[in-house]
Amino acid sequence: MNADQRKQAIQKKGYTLKQVADALGKSLSTVSNVIHGRHVSSPIAKSLAAIVDQPVEVFFSDCESYLNPTSPSVVRGSAREAKVAELRQLIAAAS
């Protein structure tokens, strides 16, 4: 399913993207970016898929991030700091 099909599916359920964004407590641009695959957010994607009674993997079938659970995800805190340090070492070694 592509972005236009996702928007149409939500509209067929009787909702606008602005209503969805308000219900999620997110901005319209954030929800739109998730729908278009420009931003990855599993919680938002799950909510959008639930609105149209479809699994995330079907609703976002054109977005690799939701199809491949082993793809990189958001890393925070000390794990993020470790990844940044690792990248700095790799970049320094390549210079």
C-alpha cells in the first residue's frame, strides 16, 4: 500500500489526517511524514494501521522499516552514545 492508498483508507473510515493527529497528540506534519514513509514511528504506524483494521506490515507494505524487524531502530541513552563513539572511530580510521 502506498501513501495515497493509506490516506484514502483512513478517509474511507471517516477520519481526516488532522483528526488522527489530534487524537494521537502529534502534529499533522508528523503523521503525514509517517504516512509518506519520510519518518519512522512504530507507535504511530501501529495506530494508523489499527484505524483501518490492517496489520502494520500490510498497511505499510512499501516501507522496509515496518517489514524488517531487524532493521535499525531508534537508539537512546548510553546505547546511542556507544553507537556514536563507534561511528566516530570508523570515520577517524577512514580519514
